[in-house]
Amino acid sequence: MTKVDIIDYLLKQDKELKETYELYQNLLYALQRKDYDLFLQIINVDYKDISDYMQTSLNTLKEFKEYIKNTLEQPYSNGVMKRNNNTCKLIKRVAFGFRNFNNFRYVLVYA
């Protein structure tokens, strides 16, 4: 039995699960293709048979749709800055047990 067979079996068992899963897949499709018009069409439909958690997520997407539009239309990203901040935090975590910076630097240089 493949993963696809398992998913199909589970989706046949529960209508709410099936509707929620299809909505999720449609949202992924629209966001991966950066299709804002399709995204708006998907979130503006009144869904009856989806889970409460997905309904909460839809309400959040509706609330922040202007920001999502900017994200889909602009080619800019803050990924590099996030990587640098994460690296600094990692260094601070690793250095936590050292008494002073010189000891920490010694370990980095000669390790």
C-alpha cells in the first residue's frame, strides 16, 4: 500500500477531512505559483465542511491578505538577514558555558 493509497483511504472515511485537505492543497497550489487572484478566490468561498482549525486559518489569511499580496508580488526576501540572526544566536548559545570571550574564541580557532 503506497502513501497515496493511504491518503485516499483516509479521505474517503471523513468528509470534513477531505474538504480540509482539498482546501489546503488548493492554497498550496496558489501560493507556490504566486497566483494572488486564485488565492483570493479560494479564501473568499464560504466553506461549510472544513475543520475549525482550518476555518481559523482562513480567517487569519483574510485578515492579512494585503500583506500576502505584497509577498507574492515582490521579489524581495529577508532570508539572508534571518540566517545571519540565527547564526548569531547559535554562536551565543554555544558560548554560554565559557567564562570569557577569549576562551570561546580559542575553542573556535583551534577546534
